[in-house]
Amino acid sequence: MGYEVSRINPTQCTFTYNLGNHDCYELRKGKCSLYLSEEEAREISKEEGNAYGDGNVMSCRNLAKSLLEANYYENVTIQEGEDAIKMHTRDCGHYVFTEGQHRTCIAKHLNLQSMYAYVEVHESEKEIICRACSNKIEPENKSIINLIFSKLNLKRKNSHNRFRDFIDDERMNFNKTSSFIEENVRFEKTGVRNF
């Protein structure tokens, strides 16, 4: 058992993310920052400043720009260094992360059809499922997150807005097009970048 550099299609994979509102703009606001126009993102950035860490409106946008400029997703040698995406397969069909959940989420939001990652396929006689699936099949009263919510009298429906949680693709909104991609395609054709 070990990691192997693999070429995957992120649009065809299902991932489990460990995110909260300070890690992900979409979980905080309901729409991925990559689907905003540059003008919309700048306005929001002016209003919010640098709050929310990785959940800041510009965080994934800036990361996506630097990854695309460095040809990150198409360069297999990057995955042999310290900037490698490291993920593991689970019997439920999801991939979980040691490193690179934001980079992989960005690839999926940008509808990239190919990327490289270090993937470790587990070999075990015992079935291993991801935490997102585990949380779905656990009785409501056994989940630690639900216990916290019940103590604080909070509703479970929007739990990802308040606490870090294990979530899968069904709680994210992956669209086929994004303003971010359209602006980058326009840049490729005209050489004029709006950001």
C-alpha cells in the first residue's frame, strides 16, 4: 500500500471535504466564489476585508489563478514534490484528503477533465467508508456534531455554516460554467485580464 501518482477526472469523482465557514466561501454564502464575476468578488472583498481565512471571497479565486498560471493540474512532476495533492479511496466511492482539498475542489468547480494527484488505494478486509457517509448512517443522537447542535439548540439543516464538518459533493453546488472560467478563456483569446 502506498501513494501512486494518478491521473483522475475530478468531475467524475466524488470527494469528501472537511470544511467549515472559515474554510469555504460557498458553505458560508451558498455560492462558490469562482461563480462570481471579478467585479462582484471585488465588491464583496471590499465589504468583508480579509475576514474568514480560506472562506474569504478571494481565497479560492487567487489560488485558482496561481494554479492555472503555473499549469499545476497538468504538470505531473508537481505531484512528486511538497505541493502534491494526497488523497485516499474509500469503499463508499469517495476520496478523502491528506492534502489538497481546496485545490481539488477548485478543479471540480472549474470543470477540469484531468488532473494529477497522489492516490492511495486502501487494501483492507474491513470496509472503510468516509466520514461524510459515516455521519449519514449514524443515528442522529450518536453524531458528535448533532450532539453539539442539540446542546446549543441549533438546527441541523445549516450545520455547515457554523462548524467544521465532513461534507461530500451533494452539499456543494458544482456548475458546468463559471464566471472565473469565462474570464480566463477571454484572457486566453485577447490577452486582457480583468483581475
